[in-house]
Amino acid sequence: MDLNKLMQMAIEHQQQQEASKLQHNAAFELLALTFIRTIPPVQREQELSLSMKEVIDNAGYLDDEQEEVFLELMGNAKNIVIDMAIKTEASR
């Protein structure tokens, strides 16, 4: 494989990673905006926790270790959405 081909592959990989990151950011931003418009601030954390519980209950095939990792990821996602909602609301 020549150097030009290798460089092209590296550039394409980085572009794909950037596109994926933008898609994830857009998804969280859309979720935060939806929460701002539909759920009062005092109920947001409770509603996200209920949604997380439903997802976890529906993923009943997880073993204890997988469930622990899944809970951590869901908690991080919940915090990101709440932070984005607060920042978006504050900037209005």
C-alpha cells in the first residue's frame, strides 16, 4: 500500500469520526430542546430517570457487569441532556 493511499484512508477515517461526533451532539441537542419545550424544569430529571428505568427494564438480558456499565452510560447521557437544557435555556 502506498503512502498516498494510507494518508487518504487516515483522512477519511478522521472525517467519519468528526461526522459521527456531530451527529451525537445534534441528537443530544435535539433531546435537550425537546425537554425544554415539553417538560417543566422541575420535572426534567424525574422524567429522564423514568425513561432510563424503562430502557433498563426492557434490556433484561444484561448481566450484572453489563448493567452496571449501561447504568453509568445512561447516567452520563442524562446529565449531558440536563446540562444542555440548562445552558440552552440560559442563553435565550
